[in-house]
Amino acid sequence: MKAPLLLDSSFEAERYELHAAPVYHFDLARRDFFKVLGSGVVVLLLIEEVAAQESGGGRRRGGFGQRRPQELGAWLHIGEDGQVTVFTGKVEVGQNIRTSLTQVVAEELRVPISSIRLTMADTELTPYDAGTFGSRTTPDMAAQLRKVSATAREVLIDLAAELWQADRKSLAATSGKIVHSETKQSVGFGELTSGRKLTKTVADNPGTTPAVEWKVAGTPVPKIDGRDFVTGKHKYTPDVQVPGMQHGKVLRPAAFGATLASLDAKPAEAMPGVTVVRDGEFVGVTAPNEHLAAQAIAAIRAEWKTAPQISDSELFDHLKGKSADVQRSGDSIAQKPDSSEDKPPAAEHKLQQTYTVAYVAHAPLEPRAAVAEWKEDQLTVWTGTQRPFGVRSELAQAFRIPEERVRVIVPDTGSGYGGKHTGEAAVEAARLARAAQKPVKLVWTREEEFTWAYFRPAGVIEITSSVEDDGTITAWEFHNYNGGSGIRALYHIPNQKTEFHQAHSPLRQGSYRALASTANHFARESHIDELARLVKLDPLGFRLKNLQDARLRAVLEAAAKTFGWGKNKPSPDHGFGVAGGFEKGAYVATCAEVAVDRVGGTVKVVRVVQAFECGAVLNPDHLKNQNEGAILMGMGGALFEAVRFDNGKILNPRFSRYRVPRFSDSPEIEVVLLDRKDLPSTGAGETPIVGIAPAVGNAICDATGVRLRSLPMAPKALKI
């Protein structure tokens, strides 16, 4: 079954009143940056070829996963007024990278936070970026901006040395000024750049500040523009207004893969102000307001041709039965690090189990939306996406126009979770706008978001293992059907075989926070717990016995210490669980306490302690927020979130039927950060979600003796 690809639209930034940064237009062909930025210092960076891809999504022509040519782009400008403007193609979707990236610039450039403005995610203003995904912003973009800012700092020191005819070793940058250590003279950055037009490319090693010396990075700087978000001043894509704008709606098929058999649009066409758009299978309407557009689309009479499709009750047999008998390269490899024998050694106990995970919806608070405007042969689109340049490519391909004629602007967006890689709403809005010859805003309904967006992959995992009486794991065979991310085990096991099998997904699937790593960690950490219980050993001690990775050991010990593991015993009908994990260069350990109502079968997560280590911490408060949000989000997939479907239709396409965590579900949460200033900073958007499901499942088993091997574990109630 193949779900149809939906399209999205574009607009023009000269009239975009909601875009916070000044409207610059870089003539990249002539590299005339000063024409639009004014005099000052511009730091340039050669953008290397990019090949980016996350599992679950697959390669897409012209966008995600495509290699790009090298390009010289402007990354940082210091103006005559001392204002620092930084350009990045990354997207702010609630993870607070606008703040952390500003911090690293302030750290290296030695300027106040207030003097820095980030221009983000605008394909006409910012350098090319593959997208905001894979927890790559911190290890890649933050490191890049540190080098850019350090280069700018050194240029300013050179200018001051020239001005004073001084030894540059006696000069230092501080608080937006260059200061002479001997004469105590100082000159502001703006004074140094006044009337100058200087460009500088980034050196290989511009001398960035070691983490142990950080004064701005590594501190709890409050969220940039945080007041705008909590007071409602910030404008999201659905808030964008363009003069003469119409509102659009799209006719959706009766089921996935359905084709249009007949169409009667006359009732809609008779409505004043309504335009009906028909382009092959694509049918939509535009109207002066959203209510009229909804009425018009409802008035269209359509008949659809459908084919029988499977239901969620057949899903796991389907995935395994339709899998390709091949394994993916990368983490999914056969490993035999300590043994040359083809067969595992004899062991006292063997265990074979199967674990399953359901499809999960992203359920972002802000659904897909776009505003599109055509002006002559130029298309501008405001939309919430994690891949503005990828969406630009989608638009260019959809309308067979050069990418240079398409501009995509992304306001800070109300969450993505890996679900906003594609540009369906943008292409749809652009199609409607072109037909109506007016700007069009298209905002998906919640039901459309639940139905026509892609899902986190479902999966089947089979594990066969052996363990000796003393707790030594001697063999491990791991097969995943439909999700390879996070498949590698860090436990020291002499005989390992780990394979990922491609499977045919009946629903459209793609990237999700931590991808299939949540499924693989659930299966692996549940199975490790089962082995510990099989040989009657403490689950934490069992893990540590079979672990040589020092970083994973450190987070397990830190979480256990704060949780009080081994010192406290659970109350009646309460249970304790522990799980550890590694993903995207970061390490996590989660301890959970649950309370189980044996009569009603309800589960309450009472307390969670999570230890997290991602190298040098850029902002401790925001890192804790990331962990807390991931824990709560992960509880949904652990206990009750699942997409139900039958014969090409989603059966629970609204929040009244799709259960997400509520305030009443929130446990007491304590996050322990291990700040490793001796290690590079890595991302934290995904890894914190992988530990909660297995920790809760292990705690449920501790409380009840019942092992649950399918996510969600308690969609309605436990069967004890």
C-alpha cells in the first residue's frame, strides 16, 4: 500500500511581517554580501558535500539524502553598530537550538548574548543545510559556528593590532571590544568594522575555546525570545497573513492508495468566492475564509476505487513475512569479537523471545501548514519543516522550475519529532495558489495530520541468547524486521549476530524521534532483564557484569545512585526497573518506579530518574528539559500510543481516540547530567527517549511477575 504524496506552497518575504530577521537577499553568484549587509566583517565557510539520510525515510530525489555541490556561504556578519548576525539553515522546532547556537557564538566571539541575532531556515538567506535531524545540530552546526566565530574574533584582533600598531599577543576580545592588556585601550567591534568591507574564510583550526574555559556556553542561558512564546507574541506558520490571501482545503481519498473514479464539484463551484482546483488525482478548493473552504470541500461528491488492505491485527505477521532476506550495512552486522568458532559455546541457560512495537504518530501540537504565494515566476512558501532546502527541492520538482525561483521560510515551529521532513502541505498550498492566482494558506486538520503524515515504523524483534549461571552472557542473536537504528548492543558478549531485515510497511513510515532505536532498546533491555531474572541476579548488577563500555557504566551507576537502587525496596504492587542505552553519540540510563492496580489493570509511572551524558553540556537547563520531554513522550509509546488501522483507513485519527500522555500521567522526574568537558558535545534530541519504555516494562514485571513484550504495553489495561 502506498499513501499518496501531498503537496505544499510558497510566498514572498518582502511582505512577511512576521520574519524577525531583516530581509537580506544574497547574490551568491557575485558573492556581493556587503551590498545587502552593509560594511563590516563577513565570515565565509565552504560548505562541504552533504549526504544525509535517516532510517525509515529512504532517499528522496532532489532533497533528503541528496549530495549537494560545494558552495561558499556567509555565516556571520559584524556590522558597524556591533550587531552580530549569524546565518544557519537549521530549524528551531522547540529544542532550543536558537539559544545554544547563540551561546557558542557569544562564547567564541566574546560578545553579549543580546548583540547576536540568528537568521535561521530561510533558503534565500542562509547557507545550504541538509536538515535538522539526527541530533546533528550540536555536534555539527555548533562546532561549525564556534570555528566561524573564532575566526571573526581573530580578524578583529588583527584589525585592532593594525590600528594601534601593537603586538596582537597583547590584545584580547571581551564584551564586544578589543582591549589592550598594557595600555587598557579598548575599541568596539563596530568601530573596527566601520567603513570596511572585509571577508574571511574559516581556517582549519581557528583556536576555539576549550570547554573547561567556557563562560557563556555551558551555562543555563534562558531561552532566546522565550517571553514571545509564552505570551503568544510569536507567530507560527498558521499565523502568517499575506495580503489577498485565500484559504485552501484538499480532498482526501477514502483510503490509502485509493484512486478517483468520479467527481462532481458543481455544488462547490456554485459557492460564491470558491475556486475548485483539479489536477489529475489532486482536488482542492480555495475560499476567502477557512470555514467556507471546509464547506466547499465537503460539498464535493467523489467516488473512489479501493483495494483490500491488511489491518493492524495482521501487522506483525505481515512485516516478518514480507521482509527481504538481506541485512543492512552499518550497525546491523554480524559480530564475533572474542571467538573464531562458528557456534556459540555451551551455556547453562538459553532464552528466545519475540518483541513487537506498533506504529506511533508524531502528534505535533502544530499540524502541517503552509502559506504559498506566486509572484510572476517566483514562488515563496512559509511552512514548518525540518528540511527547508529539501522542501525547496520538492517544490522545484513538483512545478518543474529551478530551485533558484523557490524560497522556503521556516518560522520557529511547534515541534517536529522527525515528522516534518517532507513538504506535503507546502506543495499542496503552492498548487492551490497557482490555480487561484492568489496567495493561499493551507492548515491541516488534526485528522489529516494523523492520517496523511508518515508514522514511526512498527517492527518485530527476535532475540536468542545464552547465559551461564554466574550471569555471563555467552551468545546473542538479534533480528529486527523493519527498523535498524540503535540495533548495536554495547554489552560485552563473545558471540553476537545482529541483523536488520528490510520489510514492506503497509503504512507510510519515516523518521521519528530516535527512529527505531526506541524499539531496539525496548527489546534488548527487556531481554537483558529477562536473562537477569532467569539466573536470579540483580538487573543492575547483571548489566554491569556484562559491560565494559565506561560511559554506559557511568550513566547506569549515576542513575542507580540517585534512584537509590539496592537501598530501597518497592512497596506492595510497586516495582522498580532499569534500562541503559546509547544512540547518536550520547548515553542514557533510566530507572523507573511504577504502581500497578491489580484490579483495574492500570499502570502509574510514579518516579523516573534518568542519567544522561552527551559530552560537554552547552546549556544544562535546556538539556534537562530535553530529557524530561523525551521521558514523557516515550511514556506514550510505552504504555498506550498506537496507530490503529484497517483496510487502508486510520481508525483513531484524533486525540479523543489516540491516547497521548496527560498531566495526570506525569511522574516525579529527576535528571542527572554527566558533564564531560573532556569530550565533544553531541546531540540530545533523541537519545533521552530510548530508556523509558524498557525501564517501565521491567518495573511492571518487578511488580507483577508479568513480562510484557509488545509496545504499547497497556493500551487499555494490564491483563494480570
